Amino acid sequence: MQDIYIGRQPIFDRDLNVFAYELLFRGGTQNHAGEFDGDQATSQVIVNAFIEIGLDQIVGTHRAFINLTRSFVTTQTPLPFPKDRVVLEVLEDIHPDAEVIAGVRNLAAQGYTMALDDFVFNEDLSPLVELAQIVKIDLMALPREQLGEHVRLLRGYNVKLVAEKIETQEEFEYCKELGFDYFQGYFLSRPNIVQGQQLPPNRLAVLHLLSKLQDPESDTGEIEKLVSHDIALSYKLLRYINSAFFALPKKIDSIRQAVVYLGTQAIKTWVSLLVVAGLGNKPAELVIQAMQRAKMCELLAQTAKRPHIEAYFTVGLFSLLEALMDTPLEKILEALPFTEDIRNALLKQEGPYGEALACVIAYEKGDFLRAYFDRLAPSQMTDTYLASARWADQSANALGG
């Protein structure tokens, strides 16, 4: 078991009753975030809140405000959150371009409550204000006269207003007079840290499951078997699906039932989040690169009409395991039930799968003389590379990478 942490700061209504809690990234007992990668921090908060500690333990019956980076806002994959229990905060440093506006519109259409964080009005933000239900205004970011002007301007929209970073009684009373709906800040309550314990998942088992989830021919039985191989992952999924916000009439006590109920896509999303959240100090770009390699290997095999394209995907996905796990690849492969063809591809870049991997690595390096595969034309090679890059970006958005 290892300790895990999450910050929690209450948001109060006008009668000083708790309306919700904002969940914050914390890497230890120090009550500040420190330096962190935004996507990885968001993944860690989500995993800790929903899978590790449990949302009910952290916020009770209240809502949870969760900060989203651009990757999470623009994802095309449905987020696996209960819509009535969370408020999704769009961070202030996200540029409101067309892709972001479309992402917020998509999340709002799915039924999520959208909030704008640390809001300072300009015309570019108007489309986001029209889609949001809550706007948070940082008292430290605006002079007193501009604060009142912002409130008057935003009253023209159908939004609730949160005054954040309230530090004195006088600021609290002034914000009440201006008509703010909700209040947050050190004067009312500092963030506190919720501590829990984590059963660390077997990263090899999780990555192997992620690989199998990409295979369209995988059935429920295969996924059930792979989940069952990791006691920590099995425990987390069963606790998640039996938590109060699902309100199931009957307790689910088998992995097969959980897989059937959640569906492959939801499990894929959670497993992906567990991978990113568990990277520690490893950059998320490593996982994205591995995913791009996997997809390009698969597309090369598909274009060349090779059989067993899922094996090509697996070889690409696992080709960066040594860097991800700081462990020699030979030792890692001892723990995985791979065929000799896949082992030879990963260790020596030999055989049909190794030929594809060698081609992809050469293409990454710009060594186009060595980037060949099964007589494919250069234009076909370029097409597979660009398609794999798009897929990896979309997948990274889906898992916050």
C-alpha cells in the first residue's frame, strides 16, 4: 500500500452552507500543488477521487469541481463521470479557439455543468460564457471597480457567480452586496488534504489490458481475465461500480458483471487514466509516442494486408516499455505471455512485426532510406504516419495525455 493525497476546498452558498468542493492536485502532505504537469495532475485527481479514495468519501453528497486541461476539454471520448455529481472547470489559461468551444459545447450537450475558472471578461470568451452555468471570478485579478462591472455584465447571461480567493470579512460582505451566488477563499476555509491508501496496480498488467482493449476482436471473457490478473485493478473497478453514485439496486461482485455493465469504452478510459496517473515523473509524451508507434505499426500491416494486425499494434505499444519502467526490456518481457514473434520484434526488431517496428522508428528519426515496409509507396508511408499521429492525439485527449 502507498499513501495518496487530494486537496479539497469548500465552496459556500450565501448562507455559508457548503455547496460543493473543488478538488485539487496534491503530491504529498504539503498543502500546495508545487510544480506539475497539468494533464497528469488532472488524471491523478480523477483517479484518486473516483477510483482510489472514492467520491463519496471526499465530497459526501456534495458536488465536486474538477479542473480540466485543454486535452480533457477537447476529448471526443465521453468522460466517465456521473453528470449530477461533478462540475467541470475550464481553466483560465485555455485559449478559447474553435476546438475548445466545440469541446465545451459537446460536454454541455452531454449534460455536464460547465464552469469558467479565474474569469476576466473579453469578447473572445463570450461563446464560453453562453455555454457555461457557473463563472468563477478571482478577486485578486480585478480592481474593485472592475469587479462590480464584471458582475453587472455577467448578469446578462444565465450563469451563477462564484467569488474566489476571498481573504477578509470585508471582501466577503462586499461580494454578497454585489450579488455573488457562491463564495470560496482562505477567509472562509483553506483547502484541506484528504489522504488515502492506494493498492499500486501492476503496470505491466494495465498496459497489457490497454493493448487488448484496442483489439476489436477481444471479447468480454478476455477482458475479464486480464482485469482479474491484477488484484489492485479488480478491486478498484469493483469499488468504483459499487459506489453510491451508481446507485445500483444489486451489488456487483464479479469482474464479468463489472465489464458488462461498464462497457469496453468506459473500462478503456479508466485504464488509460490509470496509465497516465501512474507515470510518476515520466512525461506523458512517452505514452503518446508509444500509442503513435502502435497505430502506425497496425496501419502499415493493414495497408500491406498482413494478418494479425493486433499483434503489430501490441509491438508498437510496448516498444517504449524500457523507458517507461526504467527496467531492462528483457526482464519486463519475462512477465508477459508474448509469443516468440513478438518478443523477437521487441528485442531484436526481427520478423514481420519487427520489420514494421524498425520502419516506424526509422521514420520517427527522419531516416527515410530505412523507413520501408512490404513495398509500400512513400505516399502510403506518409499517410500511415499522419493518420497514426492524429489517432494518438485524439487518444491522448481522451485520456488526458
